[in-house]
Amino acid sequence: MKKLAMVIAIFTMVSIMDAKASIRRRSTLDIQPRFSFYTNFDDTQFGLGGDVIFNPFRRMGVRLEFAELLFNQGTIFFLNHGVLKTMPKVDMLFYMAGHQLQPYIHAGFGLVTGEGATFLIMGGGLGIDYFVSKKMALNFEPGLYFAHASNGTSDSDLLLRLTAGTKFIVLP
């Protein structure tokens, strides 16, 4: 009889619990200062930058890489331009189910033409947000990018980018 009561109690608890996957309500607008490491396996760059993230839907966001300060054989500041002059780079963010730990996939591109040259960068990767409070998350994001520069002669490169930063929620 005790076994039957235990099975009924477990069945009742499971049936009244919420079975949905925990999905964190995304904020409308985020700001993300970040530290980036770039390498094409021959040359290395480090950067301090900032992104603006707009999340119009629960599972999808748009990120604009706004500014970056690069360190490699000198210091270079880019406002709306970046590695290979291809910013503003726009990424689509696709969020997966999660609450405190929020994984996502990112993919995007950047394109600049002018002065007899065309610069294109495309890429993507994975990312993860770890929410330490309702207004702040720690972020880590590896990605691979294909960069192409054309100015009469073509030059293509594959870049690895590792980024760590903090997301601050501006508009919930």
C-alpha cells in the first residue's frame, strides 16, 4: 500500500508541475562592452569594443558592433569600422532555451566599399550568457569569420575571434 501511495504522490507532483522549458524573457535593448582576441593563425590582435543589441523577439536579436580599440603593432580606434574596415558588422542572434545560462547562435556580415576597394566579412559561431542578476550577464563567444578584401588583387583570410564581455540590460 505504501508503494502505491508513493507512486500516486509522484504522479500527482509531476502532473501539476510546469513542463515547459525555462525561457528567459529577453530584454529589448542591451549594451555590451567586450574584450576580443583575433587571430588568423599568423597574426594576432586584441581589442576593446562595444556592441548594441536589440531583441525584437523572444528568441531572436540583432547586434551592431559599434566601436573598437585594437592593439597590435600600435593602437587603432575604429568607430563604425573594425577589423579589415568591415564594421558596422551586423549579427543575428538566435537564442536557445535557458534561464540563468542562455546559449545562442550568432551569424552575420559586414560590407564596406569605396576608394577602389571592397571589404567583406562573414561569419558566426556560438555564444553563452550567464545572468548574474536581472540587469547583467557575463558573456563568452567564440566565432569563425571569413574576411575578403578586393582592391584589384584579392586577399582572403579566415579569422578566429574569442570574445568575453558583460551585457547590461538598458530596456527590459
